[in-house]
Amino acid sequence: TRACFPWGTRVHTLAAMSELEIMALFSPTEDHVHSVEDLLKAAVAPSRAEPGNVAYTVRRLEGTPARFAVLERWVDDEAFAAHGQTPHLRRLLDHADDLLTGPPQLLRFAAGEL
């Protein structure tokens, strides 16, 4: 989406191509879909305000069972690692065993376009 990848499809810089791009997939248990959605929504603004964050967008995937994707861009691995320790993300991760069907799946994009 443009919010997550604001440079568009034609304008590229060396900095944009060296950034860390992650897609985190969250699969809530059937009885915790709304709780997970609320926790993910609550993490957007503070995540975007973190040092080293370039973009942070939460989307719900179509279909059932419910799944959420977090599209993230960070200046480097250190910024992403620090994000994992923030209170707004720990609220979800510390209760993942109760809220999710399994651990979040992290997909890391290779640098650059094909």
C-alpha cells in the first residue's frame, strides 16, 4: 500500500533499497479476533513514532479464519529489534499463547526489487 511503501513504484533511492522490510502475520484464535485487532490497531501510532521506523501498516487479510498482516519498514535490524521490546508490542506478544493460534510468522523481504 502507499502508506507502507510511500516512495511509489518508479522512484527509488539507495536508502529505500537498503531498509529492512518485514511482513508479520498474526493468526488470532477464533475467540480473540477482536482483541488481537484492537492490540494491533493500538500499536500503529506508537510504532510509527519509534526511532528508525519508516512505515507501519496493519491490514486484515481476506477470508476466514481471520488473519492480520503488519507491513513494516525499518532503517536497520537494530531498529526492528528494539521495536520487539516496546510496551505496545509486548502487550500482544506476552499474551500470544492465549491470543494466537501460534507465534507470528515473520517474512523478511530480500533487499531491492527483482
